[in-house]
Amino acid sequence: MVTPEMVKGYIVAGLPCELIEVEGDGQHFYATIVSGEFRGLNMVKQQQKVFAVLGDRMKAEIHALSMKTYTPERWAETNS
């Protein structure tokens, strides 16, 4: 069974993250991801970047992933 830590590892292996939190039950996961790689991208493009990193795992191992993505600047604004 896939764990939240495994999903986190998959993401950080392909995307430099300043912060990443992943929760889930083995099939459905929720992630908060902060990355400088998201600068200049709209939310859809940011999420597509994460899905690209996960690749075929989204078809086989991970059944659902909901996420909130932020640039470091937006994260700082949101959490100040």
C-alpha cells in the first residue's frame, strides 16, 4: 500500500520543494506543496507539473491526489 511518505518522496525526487505535506489513507491523498518551480505558472500548470513528476504512479499506485500548490512568496502571504 502506498503511504503519504511514499507520495512525498516521489514528489520531492522530481520537484524541489521548500515545503511539502502529504496526508492520505493509501488510495486518496491530499498535499500542500510549496516550490519555487511554480513561479510564473497558473494553478493548473503548477498541478500539471506535480502530476508529470508522479507520471504513471497516478494510474497505478495513487488513485486520487488533491493538492494546493504555492510559490514561496504566495505561501508567505497566505501564512502571515
